[in-house]
Amino acid sequence: MSLNFKDFIKYVEKRNPNEPEFLQAVTEVAEDLIPYINEKHPDWNALRVLERIAEPERVVSFRVTWLDDNNEVQINRGYRVQMNSAIGPYKGGLRFSPTVNLSILKFLAFEQVFKNSLTGIPLGGGKGGSDFDPKGKSDMEIMRFCQSFMTELYRHIGAETDVPAGDIGVGEREVGFLFGQYKRIQNNFTGVLTGKGKYWGGSYIRPEATGYGLLYFVQCILENADMNIAGKAVAISGAGNVAYYAAEKTMRLGGKVITLSNSSGTLHDPEGFSPEKLSFVKSLGRDLAKYTEKYHAAAFYTDRKPWHFECDIALPCATQNELDESDAQRLVENGCICVAEGANMPSTAEAIKVFHNSKIYFAPGKAANAGGVAVSGLEMSQNWIGQQWNTDKVDSRLKAIMENIHKTCLKYGKEADGYINYLKGANIGGFIKVASAMVSQGLV
């Protein structure tokens, strides 16, 4: 029995109407997995492993009611998508943003299953969040929202069941409020959330982990191709933790960061950012244009993306589908040799095809940005044994995990012509462990 790609996609479309982000994620994976399953594990088709892995084990949706500073009642919607627990408890972040909907959370949870599997840490995949917008809210409003959110969520999570973390709109402040409410309700101090403060159960370098891990993966790609990052021009999108720490690590490795961006536009410094310049950018908040008042060689463009400038390496670190086909073509024309995703699914399917057709090294987010969940897994390990490891120990383990993910991608992604298809390698490498566990555990 063999599985047909078009039939499978029709099946997923029918079961998940009006969920374009989720369908995009499943399609990207299925293109690599279906030929692999048909060739290597045709018996898995009878067990409908791929259909099962594309169906969440559980989706929880709930109302979040809270009082703002004017004592007016506000209502938001909360979610938790528990996608797959075949190799461990559900693990994945919480996102607070008005853009949150079920399609986005299902796509993120689906990607998280493969990402977590690739780390080698026994974690399943999940994702959650709310359409609550923390921007412009006071600390007290955010606290009241988080407490109300956790008052419903607590019954669905636990240190050995589902361990949420932060994501967009959920940083150490929000994790603290969420953890405090969980602790108050359950009357125990447990590792039910990661991304905690370093003085109350958190791990060192957790904020840096995704950006640092991204550069460790890029370093592996270049070394495998007998190159290094020193002297390379690097275009980065975004202006949050992932982008900043990716820029910081790039500079430490000798690369030249030339762009950062936000929803208002792109900041381009042809001379390259320095640690001092990067610190100044952080102090500006969202008004990146003010950078040009101090550093006159730089320019801020409201009509250009980071991919419009010549670079050797592109690191999309902002949001999904930020890099489209025309952007990809421009990167190719400008001589880019490597694209590595710091965000989740920031490249469209059409853009990825351009990279592969041009034989540019393309590292998907499920592999390249796994550093965040890797250190979250290390935080869980520290909580379980009641220890806190120092920065160097966590960083060295993060680097080793990213190197092992790269080895997995090489194993399953090498094409006949020698080109390394990192997307294929990540999809197959992440799938095998989860699928094998699902088969072993029966129809659950």
C-alpha cells in the first residue's frame, strides 16, 4: 500500500478548512515524508501514521475574562494545542498576540513535534496562546490577564504532561505571572513552565538560546562546505530576542551584520553593527529610524526588506511567510549562499523552491531555530534534579545539540548530486523517532 501526495493533501484540507498556515506546514513536510514512507516503511501507511501525526491529540479552547485598569471587563480567547506526545510530554510556547488563531497554533504545534524530536530530548510537541495583545498594557493588566489565563490552563498542563514556555508576547515577566498563579492553585513548586527567571528555576542563556543556536547551525553548514562565517555579510530580519542574539553571536564569530528590521521597515548599516551599535538599537525600542541620527552611514527604509541588500547569509528571524519568492530570487541574484530560519516558517513554499533550485543552503526553522526548545529541555532537566548549571555548561550543551541536529540533517538530506537538502533531512530525521514511537505504542 502506498500513499498518494495529492490525496493526502486533499484529506488534510477537508479536515482543516480555512487553516492556510497549518496546511502549508503539513504540505511542506508531506512532500518529503510520503516518498520516504512509501520506499522505506510502506507498512506504516496501513497504520495511517502520517494522517495521525497531522491530527492533534487534543485542542483546548477557552474564554479568558479579566479586568483592565479602568475596571472594565475584557474577554479574550485562549488555546492549547497538544499535538503529539509519542516521545514525551507536550512542549511548546505560549504566544500572546492579536494574530493568534487556531491555524497558526496548529502549524506551530505541528512544527514543534519535528523540532523537539530533532533535539534528541524526549519531548512531544504542543503550542498555545491567546489573541490578547500585551502591547500598551500595564504590568497590572498583564498580571491579571495571565492569572485568568492560567486559572483555566492549569488543569491541562503539568511537569510530566505538558510544559509550556514563552513565545511572541510572552517573556520572563509573563512566564512569572503564569507560574505564580499555577503555584498558587496547585500548591507546589514544579517545573511546569520553562523560560522562568534564573533565580527561581530558570536556566542561564534561555533568552539567547534561539539566536545562539541558529548561528551554531549556520557554522555547521559552512564548515561542512569548507567555509566559515568570518567576513561574511549577514542580513537579519526582526528586532526581538532571536534577531538581537543572532546578531550578537554573528559578530562574535567574525561575521558582519548589516540589517535589522521591524514592521515599520529595515535598518541598514553598510559598515556593519558593532556591540555598541547593537546595544544602542536595543535602547530605541520600536523607533529604529533614530539609529540614523547617531550613525549617519546607516539608513532606514520603510519600503525595503532586509533581503533587498547584498549579503552572503540571510537569517529571517521575524515571523511566518516574511520571505517570499521575489525576495528569494533577489537573494540568489545578490550572491547569497545560505538562508537559515530563526523564526518559524518565515519562508514561503515558493521561496524555498527558489533556494533549492539554485542550490543555496537552506536551513528550516524546525532544525535551525531549535536552540530555544533545546535549552528549555535543559531547564526541565535542571528542575528535575534540583540543580542550576552555569552559562558555559548550558552553552556547550546547546552547541552539541545543534551539531547533532546538523548531523541528522546530513544523514537524511544528502542528494545524489551532493547537495544537502536540509529541509528534507530535518523532516525525515524528525519524523522517524516520532513515527516509530507511535507504531510501538499502538492505536493511541
